[in-house]
Amino acid sequence: MNAYRRTRMALAPLSLALSSLAMLSLAPTAARAQSWEMASGLPTQRDVHRGTREIRNCLNPGGVLSVGTTTPGGVNPNTNMLIERLTAGAGLVFRFQYDTGQQPEQAAQVTEFRDGTGFAVVGSLDPLNAAAPQSRFIVTKVDCNGQPLWRFSYGDTTEVNTGWDILQAGSGTAASGTAAGDLVALGRYHKPAAGGLPAVYRARIARTRVNGTPIWVRDYQTSIVGDFELHAIAELVPVLPNATGDLVAVGRIGGEAAVLQVNGNTGAVVCTARMRGLGTAQYHDVVPVKTIAGTPEFIAVGETAAAGAASQVYLSRFVPNCLLRVHTHWGATADREIGWGGDLTLTTTVAGVGAGVLLFGGEVNGNYNGAFSQDAFTHLANPQTLLPLPGGLGKRYGTQGALAEKALTLSSANNGAYFAGLSTTNWLANGDPQHALTARASVNALKTNCAVDWQPPAINLALASQTYGVTLITRSAQQEPLPARQFVQNQTLCCGVGP
């Protein structure tokens, strides 16, 4: 769920140099950058990174900002929002946890303001002493040094409200009250079943001005039975005569993968789609692309499983009107593979691979050299066919660790790529059961010193999809108190710096 490519990358043409894809070994190597894998966190806490992006606009650009959650151990732990900034060489700039009067809070994703003033972080905040489970869908702006500047919650202040994803729009229409630079945040509302009444699930999209004040906040509810939640959102390129691009969100309805496309000016529904893949499916990220003619399309990344079988990576490409054009599943049937994040390569992300190729990552759980291993992975796919590029560029990270490594989010970068997530291997030898993980994969075939090749089979699926109906509900917003920040430093390289 990388927010940067949902703005500028969405407006860039999708180009594939087919000759370079066919002759990767003959292509010149781009400028080298360091690779590394870094674990961080205190032994008394459980840390995870869920959002990450390369820093391109703040003073002293370069490096990576990751956001997530830190959870102290003990009874009724108070979770805190976590933000960590590293240099391109793995040097610590800051690592803060944020607390609002002992109210549990979490961060899910981040986008960098293009004016260089900082970052917008989306997540959730739980009120104190609630009689029933409650939380608020929040967006917080922090400056380039991690100092909180403002915070809003969007939608209900009762029941369970969660923020999942955020982007800064690249288009808008003044007459409609929208503009390039607006923030767009995605989340959900959940009211648990009670008193004989069924549970209620709604997706939520909020479009705000650059200062967080709302332009519109909409809930989307379907009559289909099952949990309805959309995990990732992207902005599509505008289609003339419109000056504002549509917004597309992906996730799941019950056991089906789900797509919802809405008008960027108003939030009105444009189209929907739902897919079963191998049997059950869900999406975790979405990547906007466009054809050479400028037609907006998008690729969804997630997981799918046949009845009684483990999940495999699920990739789908859609053309206008939410029509499924191609979808594939990747993985060995004996293993469990999940695609958590996707992005498009930049010209210098992977040597010998042009811009506009699909980079995706996640976790693979299964055999490695005769033993069970739980590892992070990255791979590259042709964005037209959603099948592997020639040359075998998949990598698996974490086989050197005793326990699990997961890539829950990734970002293409200049000279390489970043991914982030978690590791349960005790890298610091201090009894820490879960570290936050951040890694920089090299421009040289996405390697780190500890990466191994990973080439899963990839297979096309027969086209099959349906639509679903959606009801819109208008919501409001509230300004929230700022959290206090606390510097927390405890890191170690779990894989040394490499070329």
C-alpha cells in the first residue's frame, strides 16, 4: 500500500521496454545503492510496520519512512502509533511512538506531502473507558521530524472505525470544491451483532483539504452477507472532459475479492466488481496504471485459495467500468503465499527493468531446503499479463532467521525498493517476540545479503466476476487532540549492509 505511486505514478504512462525484458542479462547496471534488512523494537513491546514510502520531498530527501503499531506486553496493553525514519544507508533519523492520554492508537499507512511539509498518517484511535468496543478513523499530519501538527477523525465516534490507506490526490476540479493536493483516506465502520441484529459493515472514504478539513465523507454499505472492508485506495488518471480522476478501492466482501470505483469529486459510485479467484479471495493493495492511449486501468494484489487449500498470491487487472481483464495466481500449492503490497517500478528501481513493471511483495510460508520457513518476498510481473518477467527476479528474505519475516507493505525507490513488516526472530537476543522490519532491496535484482531466489509457478485463471449494489451514507468529521511523542531507539541489522 504505497501512497506515493497513487499520485504521481498514476499520472505517468505505463511503458514496457520489451526488448530489455527479453535481454535482462545484457542491460547495463544502474547506479548501485546499499541493501540492508533492519529489525527494531524493545523486548517489552510487539512492533509492526504496516505502511512505508521512500522520502522524496522533505528536506534531505532519500531514505524511508515507515508507520505501524507498537504494543507493550502485559495485561490490557496500550498500543501506540509508531513512526520510524531511516536514511538510505539504514541510519536512524528518528523513531517515535505516539500516545494520546493512554488511548490505544495504530497507524496503517502514510503519504508524503508534495510541498515537503511532512506526512499524513492514517489509522485508528480507541477512546478510554468505552463500555463497548469503539475506535475512531483518524488522520494525523506530522512534519518531517515527526512532530504532530493536526489530527482529525472522520465518520462515527461510536462503534469500531478503522483507517486503512491514504493518498494525496493529483487532480481536482475547483468548481466541485476539489483540488490537486487534497487528501483521500480509506477506512471502515463496523457495528458488532447485538440484540438479535446482524453486524453492520461499511467501507468509508474521506476526501479532505490539505489541512485535514473535510470536503466529503461517505460510507458505502452493501446488502451482501459477510464482512465488507476495503483495504487500499488509488487515484486513476482523469478521463476528459473530467479534470478529476476517479478513486478505486479494493478489499473483500465475505469470501470474495471486491472492487469499488467512485467519482473523485463527489464519492458517487461509478462501478463495482467481486471475484472468487480459486474459490475465496481478497485484495490487499491496488496499483493504478494507464494504457499508451491514456485509458485508466488498475491492478489489484492479494490472495486466493481453493477449498481446503492454502492461500496463493492473487493478481488482477481491470479495465474501465471495473471489468476484469486478466487474473493470475502465484505459488506452490503446498505453501501459503499472500501478496500484501504492490507498486510500479521507476526507471532506476531494478537494473535492466524499465519503468511501469509491477513490483509486489508479501509473505511465503513453506518448504525451503527441506525445512519449513516463513519469509518475506518480492517479485516482478509483466503488468499486461500478470505473469513473471523473463530472467527470474523473485527473491525470498528471512530464510536465515529462525522464525517469521513478513513484507506487509512496499515502495519502489530510486535505486532499489523498500519493504516493511515484521519479524519474530529474536535478532537482538533479548527475548523480543516481534520486531518491526524494514529492508532496502538492491537495484541489483532486488537482492540483500540474505536474499535467495524464489520462482513460484504463476497460472492464468478463467475470467469470472459479478457486480454488487452499494448504498451511500454521508458522514461528518471532528478535530482531535494531538498525541505526545516519545523517542524509542533499539535497532539491529538482521542482514548486513550489502551492495
